[in-house]
Amino acid sequence: MKHSLEITYSGKPLHEAQKALILLHGRGGDAQSILSLSEHLHVAEYALLAPQATNHTWYPRSFLAPVTENEPWLSSAVDIVGQTFDKILEAGIKAEQVYFLGFSQGACLTLEFTARHAQRYGGIIAFTGGLIGQNIERTNYRGDFKQTPVFIGTSDPDFHVPVERVYASSNIFREMNAAVTEKVYENRGHTISEDEIELVNRLIFR
């Protein structure tokens, strides 16, 4: 199965905006649900783009499964994020004014896409996620984030995302010259907290 490009737009029209935010929903979610998060973020002047996963899932297995078991869905999902990013660039918005945000499965996809295509972005937010694969294949990730601000938040424990994978992912982003803020909440559950919202508004959506 492959995904088809289906983007829900909100915020400022692309041709009027100077900044854009790509939002990636989690398993079982949809574009509208992740877009509703923008009401709590300082993104009133941003173009908002939320691609929709086929059958509400970006890939079928856990993000910790061998990559081959999540193909061809995973490669197609990465490609969908790339196509969404290209639409923003074609509208004249520069890469350093493009932001990425994802929750859960969408957070994993956010980290995976940006690590595979490292450059200076406006900011990267992963609400409970990590790089994808049974083992992290470090050779997949090259480039220089040039101090792109990155926020990765999670709970310890989290049923879906082991905190060890969050730490390992954060370290790789640091190695690639990202300015990483990592926040681990005790027994918070698989959700997005008000504290995380306040942090990303202060650190990234300034």
C-alpha cells in the first residue's frame, strides 16, 4: 500500500505566508485532529499543512519493527512529507521558515524525514516519538541542521515509545548540529501536555 497526497490546509494561504508548519497526525488520527492543535500554538501567521495517511496510519507495524516490515508504507509516508515540503518551497517560502510537528506515529515520521534531509529548518517538534527501525541505521542520517531548534517530549514510561529510543534519537540530532531540547515527563501517559505546548511556543514559535 502507498499513500496518496491529500493535504488539508489551514492558517494563512501559502501565497501570503512567510512561514509554514507541516503537521503529522498519529496512528488512528487524521489531518483535522492534528490541525486542531494549532489553536494552542503561536502560529497565527503560518500556513498550516496536514497531509492525511491512508487508512489513518503511516505504516502498519510498530516504529521499532524491522524497517522491511513497514514497507512500502514507510517510504511512501516519507515521500508524502517530502511532497508537502516541496509545495511550500514552490510557494516561495524558504526552508529555514518551514516547521515540522508530529504526535506519536507522526512524531516518528517527523524525526525520520528531517534526519534523512537535514538542513536548517525553522523548527522540529516531536511529541512522543523516535527515529524508526528495530535498530537505528545511523548511515541513513547525514547533513547539518545548522542549529535548527528541536523539541522532543515524551513520558517515561510510554507504552509505544521507549524512553531509550527518545534519548538515542536526541543524541543523533545533536550530533547533526541541532539545538535539541528534550523533556521526559514521569508517568504522563501517551498524550501532549500543556507544559509541552508552553515550551514549544517559547522555544520555537517565538
